[in-house]
Amino acid sequence: MSLKQRITDDMKAAMRAKEAERLNTIRMLLAAMKQKEVDERVELDDTLIVAIVDKLIKQRKDAAQQFEGGGRQDLADKEKSEIVVLEAYLPQRLSADEVTAAVKAIVAELGACGPGDMGKVMGAVKQRLAGQADMGVVSAAVKAALAG
């Protein structure tokens, strides 16, 4: 079953179970997916959907952090509950050690050395590890690999 179909089925299940918060989050995800399809005139595959989910999670994390800084714990909690729903659609995440090993392999493959090659390495890493790792962790691993 494709990820798109799974999300649609989950929306129907949330409707039947009258889970309002979960339903709203899934609808927001479907709207973002539809927007991408319309804007770019493409049919979304699982890789593109994972990229959208990743982007939405990053937005929710940033928003939750801002709300906590502003003393609005209620809104921060809402953002965090949306993150939990969205994370169900991501593939299994790699551990920090696995990310470091993958980054080192890509750096060696590209023959990159020094901070000047950061963009080239990040581009390759994003393609290979899309949805499998937090890009903040990946960025730190790339910096460490290029510095060493």
C-alpha cells in the first residue's frame, strides 16, 4: 500500500473514531500534499510525501519552541501532538552512528574535503537519507566529517 493511500485510510479511520485532533492533522497533511501536486503538477510518490511530512514536522517543532518561549504551553502541546501524528508516516529513523557512517561514506565517495564542500555533500546526503534522519543531526555529522 502506498503512503498516500495509508494516509487517506487513516483519515477515514480517524473520522469514524471521531478523533478530532488526529483528523485535523491528517487533513492538514493531505492539504499540503495536494498543494504540492497542484503547484508542481506532479503525482506524489512515497519519497516526496516523506519530504513533505519532514517539512511539516520541522515547522511544528519550530512553532512549539516559539510558543514555549512565549509562555503558551497549550499551543506548544498542540504542536507536539501534531508531531506525534505526523511521525507515524516517516520511515524508521537512523541512529546517530548510522548517520555518521553514511555521511563519512558519502564524503569519501565525493572526495570532499574542507568546509567549502559542505553544500555538495549536504545535497548528496539529503537525497540518500531523506526522511530517514533528522537534518540537524545530518548537518552536524557533515560538519564533523569535513572538519576531520
